[in-house]
Amino acid sequence: MLHLILFLFFGAICVAGAVNLLVQSHPINSALSLIVVMASLAAEYLLLGAEFVAAVQVIVYAGAIMVLFLITIMLLNAGKEEHTKGSRVATLIGVPGVAIGAVLVAWTLVGRLSTTHSVSIGALWGAPNDIARLLFRDFLLPFEVTSVLILIAIMGAVVLASRPEAIARRHHSTAPPQESRELVATGKDH
Amino acid sequence: MTLNPYLWLVPLLPLAGAALNGFFGRRWSKHVISAVALVFCGAAFAMALLLAAGFSSASAPYYYDLAHWLRSGTFQVDFSFYLDQLSLVMLLVVTGVGFLIHIYSVGYMWDDDGYYRFMSYLNLFMFFMLTLVLAKNYLVMFIGWEGVGLASYLLIGFWFTKDSAAAAGKKAFIVNRIGDFGFLIALFLMIKHFESLDFTHVFAAVRTLPTETAGVGLLTAIGLLLMVGAAGKSAQIPLYVWLPDAMEGPTPVSALIHAATMVTAGVYMVARSSAIFERAPLAMMVVAIIGTLTALFAATIGIAQTDIKKVLAYSTVSQLGYMFMACGVGAFSAGIFHLMTHAFFKGLLFLAAGSVIHGIGGEQDMRKMGGLRVYMPVTFLTMSVATFTIAGFPPLAAYFSKDEILWKAYSSPNGSWVYWLLGVITAFITSFYMFRLWFMTFFGDYRGAIAHEDDKSSRAGAPSTHAQGGSAPHGHGHGHGGPHESPWVMLGPLVILAILSFVGGWVGIGGRFEHFLAPVFQSGAAEIAHETAGETAGKGTETLLMLISVGAAVLGFLLAWTLYFRRPQLPARIAASLGGLYEAVSHKYYIDELYRVLFIKPLIDGSTTILWHGVDQGVIDAAVNDSATAARHVSDNARHMQSGNLRSYAGWIAAGGAVVVAYMVWMGVR
Amino acid sequence: MVPLSYYLVLSGILFVCGVLGFLIKRNIITIFMSIELMLNGVNLSFVAFAAQWHDLRGQVFVFFVMVVAAAEAAVGLAIIIAVYRTRETLNVDQVNLLKL
């Protein structure tokens, strides 16, 4: 019983946050709504007994990724959305498509599957050491690959986001003075 | 049948000459080209003489299988050659007259730019004609048949830069093709019913069949279809229209192909198929009727022509009619006899006409000639021999052959006095127009342009006959002071042919020629028995008929002498008084125009409208173009998907995802 | 007892909201956040099934999804910054040079 109430409570918060994300026109408001969604999702994970995942959700998702989003929004000084002429296809075909797909999936899944076991607070079964055992034994390779992936992502992000003059200055040490002046000049064209 | 391993050399030697001259002639000097052509043709002639010397009726016929060709179930056809009495006669005529004309061409075509081409084509023609004559089955004969048609096309249109020559070549080939269609169907019937095209097999099978006296049977059908082919090749009604146009070609071509050899291929083929015709009386009658009508018809056209070569062309058509008349009444050997003498005198006539044309600088209109016997004595003499021969004066060659035909037309069981009467009338007309030609060309005052190459005046005064523009493009290296005799390289063959025209008929005396050919026309044995019976019974009739035909010849001479020598102003007055009739005759009874309206124009119009605009442009081009246009339209509309707009891409993805999910659900539900 | 289907419905709602956000919103960053929303919905579904069948591998997978989402967010935001530098706009409708 308690489970159901808690589930519905956090579920409602979740849905409200998601809808708010759609409704708000300023990206900051949308970002904050998303944080709310993530937090409520962490609670849902706990209800399902996944304590490690819940913790990681809060730390990584809400704590790192969303902060990154907020930094970018503030860096780029994103303002309210203007109304531009959108795409007819998106609204005419996409939205109904999504609706139909969702309805179908729901109709298929609902009513077919059985109940979950309920968990008690003390006996959460998604313990870190169990997950760690899986990660470092069965899924060691994917684990290491993800670390490489993160490394590449870091490098890519640095390169993509850096200013052109910064790149030129790095080359400047090896190139003769003439070229650097031109490179700098092109950078100033923006 | 005995094997003769040298038969295949006879056709293939000229082929070698044609190939050598064709591939390498452009770089050789004219002397080398001439030597190659003459050597290979002469070698074929020498081989023919050797074969004749070694020929014996006891071991005839000879054969030789060169190579396998077709095998299909029980049907087989090989490249095989065959020599019996009939082939021997044709072989000697073709190689002999052909060789003489090769020699003549060396002189006639010397100044032409395409000299090597001409000699190559001449040798090529010899190859095909010899293949036709020496064939052992109808299919190899058909190779030669088609090949001579090709050679004829190449040679008629030899001066291909001239539109009329190119058109004449096309006309000859196309009309020939119509005849070939009939020939082919006859071959198909033979394959179906006799399962063979080999002469020995087919004729053996035919001889077991009864004579078809009632209605139309297989043999009648085959005979009629073969006659269609012969009508095309040998210029009989209704497919004769190409022969007068073929005079666009150089004169040696007219002599060789359209007088002596190619046009006689039809007669040879009918004679070779005598076994079939003898058992199909209806077909024989059709052959005789066509022959007789053509003879008379062409002769009437010949009296109004002004171009010397056109007169000779219609004369050829007419004489071929005689040969078919002979075959049609069952006198096949008489037809072949006339074929042989005709090769001599008609070849001579054409070559002499060529000498005349050459001597007066390319003029072909007889109204511009006259009095040439003073300038060209040798030409005059030889042409006179030929003219008297064709008119049928004894003891020259054609008297014997023509008389034989007329007698057989009267007395043979398939003949009738109608054929004879029309034949005699034709003989009279023939004599008339030939002597008209003789008088207009060689007697009287010279009416042509004198001194300088005065082509302008001759072209200005030439309205009616359309081949007039033939101030023949064979250039004259020497300046023209006036009419002159031709060089001896051209006169030599004339003299030899004149001698042959004189004595050539003597082989027929006493029926020796007929006896020689008797084994080929097996029922000819019955013919000869009948004839000897008829001779003793109607010897008087035969003498009477002979006198009548000679009388017709003399009458023609007298008429021509009166109109063209004594009172040369008369013909114009007669023509004027006849008015429309004369116009019709001089325009060849407007047959060409009739064909144009009846056949050519509907065919061209139909082809343009239905096949070109309808099928080619409307269906094929449209299919290709429209499919390309359709592809473009589809892609034009599809490219709007690539709008560069991120949200529309997302929309498409969402829609596609929904489709996939729906499909999966549907499959799961089923 | 909470039936599994409830969790799946919630997951589906989150996913649908994410897709709708992608289709409707015009700001690039908001679109990115919709993507994150979709990923979260999927994560919930994974964890729910892991609980259903008492298999920890579902949760491990969630772990990996989060790692990838983090990397993707980093790189994506860097791209957005680079695009902003040249186009001076965050409106996705105005970044449409790759069209036919």
C-alpha cells in the first residue's frame, strides 16, 4: 500500500516536471524542471530497490550533466524562444506518430505483466558490491571501453568548443610569423 | 556421280582476286590491280575449260563436298558443288564472257578513281555467280543468288556520289528482295515436304509424285514461288522495273550482269527445277505467259527510247521473256540455248555501246549520235554483227536459238499458236528497234557536239529520258577532238564476241545441243522422241514458220531503214500524230509511277506514320524518356524530405518508429 | 504491490514527453534536454525489469546508459557552442544549410 502511494506521489512529480519542460519557454525553466524529474526518478529507483543506481542518478545526472546544461545556458545567454516558422512535418506527422506508437506499446504491455515484488527499506537488493562484482567481472570490457569513450568525449568537447585563435596560437609556436597573422586575422572575422 | 576435287577452285579463285584487290588495291598501281583481277578470273576460265575437256557424259554428273554446314535432325545441307551438262554450259558462258568483259573493263574504267574497287567487285560477282551455277543444293544456289544481287547493287551504284545511281542500286536490290521472298518460301516448302534441298534428293522425290493436272498442289505452289524469285532476278513482269534503272552503272556492268550472266540466273534456276515444273502444268503455263507478255511488252517500250543503253536494257528484258517462254512450254534446252547465244550478242551489244559512248565523250542520247561508222569502224562492224544476230538473221547465232524457241512454242504439247504469234510479233518489233538503234547511231550526219568537251549543249538538249544526265563520270584523260575509235584492249573482246555471235548457234544444228542437255531434262528424252515424230510429220510446218520469223526480221529492217535512213523526218511526225499513245510508250507506260502510287508511297507513309512516329517515337522513345522524366519527378518530390530542418527529420523518425511498432504489434497479435 | 505495468506506463509517459519536446521546441538546448528525458524514461524501464526478474544486469546497463549520456551531453553541448559562434542563434529552424 505504502509502495503504491509513494510510487504515485513521485510519479506525479515526475510527470509534472516532464510536462513543465515542454510548456516553459525559457530554457532555464526547462532545465530546472528536468532536475526535478531526475530527482523523482531517483526516488522511484529506490522504490525498486536499486540503491546504487539511485545514488548515481543523483550524483551524475542531476549533479553533473544538468549542471553542464545550466552552465551552457548561462554561457550562451539563451533567452526566451522566438516563434519561428517550424516544420509542418514535425507537427502533422511526428506528433500523431508518437501518439500512435505510445498507445500501441501501452496497449501491448498493460495488462500482460504481473506484479513486482515489494522491497523493504532495509533489504534493498541492488547493493554496490553486487553491482561492482558484475561490472568488474562480467562487464569489464564494456566498462573500460566506456572510460575510453569518456576520454574521447572530453577531447572532442575541448576541441569543438575552443576558439579558433586558441588553435592558431597553438600552431603559432611552430609556424612562421606571417601565417599566424593571417590565421589570427581569420579568427577576428567572426 | 563421280567426285571431282577441283570443282571448288572455280568459284574461289575469283574470290581470292576480289579479296586481294579489295584489301590492298588502294595502294597498288593500276597495272597490278588489273593483273590480279585478270589472272584470277582467267584462272577460273582456264579451270572451266579443263573441266570441259575432261567432261564425259558417262561419268557425269560430278560433285564435290567442300564442307559441312547445317545439320538439324534429318535435314542437312553442305557446301557442295555439282557439275552436269547444264552447269557446264552455264560455267563456260559465265567464265568466258566474264573474262572478256574483265579485259574490256581494264580499258573502259582505266581513268576512274575507284578502279581497284571496280575490279574487286567484278571478281566478287564472278565468285557469287559461279557459286550459283555450280551449287549442288538450293541453299548454296541461294547464297550465289543473294550474292549476285549484292554485287549488282555495288556495281550499279558504283558512282555512288551520283544520286540517281545510288537510287538505282537500291531499287535493284529491293525489287530483287521481293523475288527472293518467293524463292525462300519455295525453299521452305521443299524442306518441309522433301526434308532436303539437295538437287538429287529433291528431284528424285519429285519424280515419284504424280503430275498435278487438277488445280493447285504442292509442286504448283513451289513452281509458282520459284517463278516469283526468277521474275525478280531476271526482270520479268511485274518485277522488271529495276533493270532499266540499272543502266546507271558503268557499261561493263550492264554487259556482264544485266545481259550475259546475272539476269540469266532465273532462267537457269527454272531450267534446273525442270522436274518440278514438268509436273505442275499450271505453273509452267504461268511461266510461259509471263515470259511471252514480258517479251512483247518490253519490246514495245524499246521502240521509243532515246538512250542507247535503255534500248538495250528493254531488249534484255524482252529476250529474257523469250527464254521463259521456252521454259514455260517445256523446251528447257531451247531456253538455255538462247541464254548462251544471248550472252554473246547482248554482251557484245553492250560492250560496243560502251565503246561508242566512250568514243564520243560520254554521250548516251542517240539523237546526238549519227554517222559514227566512219569514225569507229571496228565498233561499227562488231555491233552490226550483233544487231543482225538479235534480229534473227540466218546463219547467225540467235537465228537458231530464237527459231528453236518459236518452233517449240508452236509445236510442244504445252505450247500454243498464241505464244508463237506473239513471239513472231515481238521478233518483228525487236528487229525494228535494233535497226533503229543501228541507223541512228552509225548512219546519217553526226549530230553530236564536235571539238571540245561540250557537255553543256548535250545536257541542255535532254528533257525526256531521265538517265540522260549520264555524261558518264568516267573522265577522259585525253582531249577530245571528236568521235574516235576505242583502244584495242576494248576492241579485242568485241571482236571475239562477234565471232562467237556468228558461229555460236552452229552447236544447235541437228539438235546436238539438245542431245547434250538431254540427261539433265530427263523427260526431254520423251520430248526429243516427240520432236522427231513431229519433225517428220510437220517438217513443212517448221520450214514455213522459220520463213515467217525470218520475214519478220527483214520487215523490221525495212521499216527501220525507211524511218531512220531514207526519211528521217517521218518518226517525229508519226510520234506527233500518235499523241498520247506515244507519250505513254515513251514513258514506259507509267509503270514506275503506278508502282510508286500503289506500293511505295503507302509503304513509306505507313512506315513513317505507324512505325516511326507511332512505335519508335511514341512507344520506345516515350518509354525511355518518360521513365527518365518519372524518375526525375519522383526525386523532385522526394527531395523535399531533405529540408535541413532538424525537427522535420525528427518527425519522420517518429512516424517511422510508429510504423515499425505497429507492424511488430500486428505480427505479435497474429 | 505496484504492478510492473505502472512503471512501464510512467516510463512511456516520460519517453513520449521527451519525443514531443524534441518535435515541438525550438531551442537547441531544450531539445537536448528532451533527449535526456527520453534516456531517463528508458532507464526507469530497465530498472523496473531488473526488479521484476531479479537480475542485476539491468541496473548495470543503466550505469552504462548514464555514462554514454554524459559523454553525449558533453560533446553535444560543445557542438552547440561551436554552432552558436558561427550562426549567432540557438534556433534550430535557422540551422538548415544542409538541405537540397
